[in-house]
Amino acid sequence: VQLVESGGGLVQPGGSLRLSCAASGSIRSPNTMAWYRQAPGSQRELVAVMSTGGTTTSADSVKGRFTISRDNAKNTVYLQMNSLKPEDTAVYYCKYSARAPFGLSESWGQGTQVTISS
């Protein structure tokens, strides 16, 4: 499965961005699609995840500000980010996971830079 992210950029604190991640290839259903982020010098951390059925989980640090959604028909997951803070600055990665006959199928996107700065 190939993942292509888009929507990153530079915004001021308090601003908004919407990230998109389009999946293509041998996509299995059900699956989960997630957003992770990695700031310089830090480990990659989970931001939010959403299953095909709509179940979501978000990190405490983004609850109330970030919303994950998906369009199953388009195999695309979104991350709406509002009230952005400088500490949200990171490379954001999309991840696809699904059970497969051989085990777990996982794919990562190439990442998109999000920078929050005045």
C-alpha cells in the first residue's frame, strides 16, 4: 500500500491546517489509518487513529484541537488541526495497518512538515 500525504506548511500559532493522506494499492478492509508525528530529537508519537468502522483514538495533547476523519470510498484519511501551537511542530506521518493472511500489513507515508511559528 502506498501513502501520499499533503497539506503541511508553515502557520502562525492559533492557526489551522488540514492534512490529507491518500492510500492506493492492495488495501484491505477493515483497516486502521493513523497520524503520527515526530519532532526533532523526539520519538515518533501517535496523534490520532481511525478504523474503517469509525472508531477513533487521539492523544491527550491534541484532544479538542485535532480531528481525524476518513473517506473510505477514497481511501483517504484527514487530520484537521486547529488552535495550533509551536509544540505541534513536527513531521507528520500517515500509517496504514490491516490484518493480512501472512500477518500484519503496515505502510508509512513519506511525511509532511508542519511548522508553527510567528
